Amino acid sequence: MNATGALGRYGEDVAARTLAATGLHILARNWRCGRSGEIDIVARDGDTLVFCEVKTRRDGNFQHPMEAVTPRKAKRLRHLAARWLDTHGGPPAGGGVRIDLIGVVLPRRGAPVITHAQGVA
């Protein structure tokens, strides 16, 4: 795994722990759908199924990770969520579906800074 892959994996680990600590139940990580792409985290928040995209950056002159989700990326996330639902029997009974974005910024010193935006796509 290269440095970028390791950074992304670390950010996903931080995001999964943060979601679990706030009461979400992690159902899947790094779910792949052929050539269509990957969903970083699938979780359940009460009756709501949550598809999470995680973006990780080191602190510095780069854009904030939340800015990395373009309209094209949001469309791809919606497509992947639909494919997941198709292969797993649809949305939960009586619940909803949402797509969240989690940005993880790693400062030079100290703990990661996590931003969680719900219902972004």
C-alpha cells in the first residue's frame, strides 16, 4: 500500500471509530461494486441506512477534504448507494437512507479533526 492509500485507510479507521462512538452500527467497510467504485462505510443510524464517503488530508495548503466531493462524485455515491440497496434487499423497513461525508484532517500535532456532514448527496 502506498502512502496515499495508508493515509486514506487511517482516515477511514478514524471515521469508523467516531461513528461507532456516536452510536452508529457499522455494517460494511470498503464495499466494492465492480468498476463503479467503493463505498467507504455503510452504517445504521437507528432506522436510517447511512452511506459514508471519507476524505482524509494532512493539514497544510491543500483543500479541505469536504471540498473533494464534486457534483460528479455525489452522483456516483448515489449510484453506489442504489446498487448496495439492490444487492442487500432495499432500504430498512420504516427507515430512510442518507449519504454522509466525513472529512478527516490530520494536523502536524495532536488528534485528527473530524467533520461529519449528514445528508450531503
